Amino acid sequence: MNREWFETKCLAPGYSSDWDFIVVDSKGEHLAFCVAWLYTENKIAEIDPVGTHPDFRRKGLAKAVITNCFIKLWKNGIHEAQIIGFSDAAKKLY
């Protein structure tokens, strides 16, 4: 994933920057992120993608963005979310 990939994904129907969750360091570098996609008619969400910079993994940053995402979803009446992960590390986190 890179900036070009993300900018293309942001063009998809239903994307809203209101649902971007990002951890940024004091230099402005992105360390971890997730994006929620809402399906309000069904009151569900998909969280995709989730990522952490390799130098900052295993520090709880992905857990922090996902937790904040869940809190905001709950406050907005979305009580069900789907996250699909393929790696063993992702499966343990989710």
C-alpha cells in the first residue's frame, strides 16, 4: 500500500475521510491507520484496510486505531463490523 493506492481507494463510492483513523508521530509521519466503510442501510461497517509501519509494529498502534474506530461506530449506531485479515498477526489482532 502506498499513497497512490490509497488515493485510488478513496475514489470508491461510500468513502468518507470522516472514517479515517490515523496515528501520526510528531514529524507528521503516518505510523498506523484504518478506514471504516459504512453500510448504513444495514447498520454494519467494514474496516479495510488496517496497517502499521513495519518499524512500529507490536506497539499497540493498530489496536488503538481499531478501538477508536469501534467507539465511533458504536456512537453512530453501527454495532456490527467486519474485518478480514490474512496474516497470522492480523488474525491475532482482530
